[in-house]
Amino acid sequence: MSERKFIIVGIGEVLWDVLPDGQKLGGAPANFAYVSNCLGGEGVVLSRVGDDPAGRAIVEELGRKNLSTARLQSDPRNRTGVVNVSFEDGQPAYEIVAPAAWDFLELSDDWRALAGRADAVCFGSLAQRGAVSRATVREFVGATRGLRVFDVNLRQDFFSPEILGASFGLANVVKLNHEELPVIAKIFGVAETGLIEQARALLVKFDLRLICVTRGANGSVLTTPDEISAVGGRPIEVRDTIGAGDAFTAAMVNGLLRGRPLFEINEFANRTGAFVASQTGAMPEFPKDFCL
């Protein structure tokens, strides 16, 4: 008897990352859903594209990546999202064009029904920059009974204390990186202590099931009410880091849904993020035997 596929939703932006060597499909929720699919789940992208050539190209590319486009919305008025990406010392910098079609997500009956069936949903701060999508994301996440994962992903100035507070309040799992942690801690009045202490304080403040802090090449720390797992990074030759954090999140969710031990989840998430960082683009082809 085959294992049931978990329904794992990424809600928010889908867009084109315009890189120095060309454009690639991206957007954190889409990256997350793609990797969730590759790891054996039923990854679902909930987003919106323009009724334009760029939007139609996204639909085609998602299809080639074996992701369903049945729930992807088409916007007759607003353009498909674009992010201009440049690199400095191997790290990406983003110019996110606004407005975009994904700023106008609508909670359709189909989306509402999916919220009640989803085993996990991942959402971020960027797709909440506009009032329309902000309301849709929050209503969808609030209707999801499974894992509600807030992957912070601070971008430019597209966040606020209100967005962050509401998102932490909706989530039962939070993931952020070591550069975002002090920003978040300051906003929420958490003392300037060490990484583990600040993560623990946020876990308690928002009654989270788990908080994850990634540390780039230095690995990650996963904290639950009962346990802490810290693992080091994996030595790789980095091609580009776009999507590596989203891949980490997808692998972490995969392990949580399967009830695996925390250390095992952390190791697998690091391995998955490292694999994507060793490839070009956020949605590389995974080896068939890549699994937890």
C-alpha cells in the first residue's frame, strides 16, 4: 500500500526572477511547492499571473515542472510579477516590481475548499504587501487545520510590525534566517541575547510548535518546546542561493508531516537546501532517490 501524499500549499507570489544570465521561474511559495512535489508530496501553488505572455509562460513552465496550474488565477488588469536579481559576493539582491498580479489574490470557492483539506500551508510577508492579497492569505491560512508555516522572507521594505505580528499569530511553525532574527526580535521587544535564546523567546511568545533559524553556510537551529537541534552546514560549491531557503522549508515540512525526529529533519532540510544552492535556479531537477 503506497503512502498517502500530503497536500502541501504555497500561497503568495509566483514570478520571473530576471538574472544576469536570463530569467527563471521563481517566487518563494512556488519554489516551496515545487520542492514539496519533488519530495513526494502534492505541492500546490496558489498565486495569480497576468493575462500576458509572461503569465502564459509561467503556466507552461509550471506544467513542465509537474506542478498543477488548475488553481492559478489569471488577472486581466495587472501584469505578471517580475523580480530583478543582481549578485554581490555570491549573495542575491532583489528589486521587486510593484504592483503585480499576485498582489490581487482572490479567495475563490476552490481555494477555500483546499484550505480545509491542506496538511500544510507556507506563506510569507512579501505577498501581504497589498491589502487584497493580505486579506486572502490570512483567511486561507486561518482556515487551514494542519501546519501553518510562516517563512518570514523579509524583502526590501515590504513588511511592517502589523504584518509580522499577524503572521506570527497565525503560524504554528516559523522559519527565518540569522540576519532576520535580530530585526524580528527588536520589533517584538525580545532582548538582545544569543540566537538560541531569542528563538526560544519567540517560540514561547507566540506559542509556536517549532521555530527554525537558518545560518547560511553554518547550518540551522530548530527549536521546539521540548528540544533543540543545531546542525552545521554542508560543504558545497555554491552556484546560486536563490530558492535554497525555500527548499529547506519544504524539506522541513516534509519531515514534520512524517513525524520524523527533529535532528533527522534538520539534517535533511540542510541537505535539501545545500543541493538547491549547488544548482542554478530555484527549481532544479532532483535525483529520483533524493528523500528523507
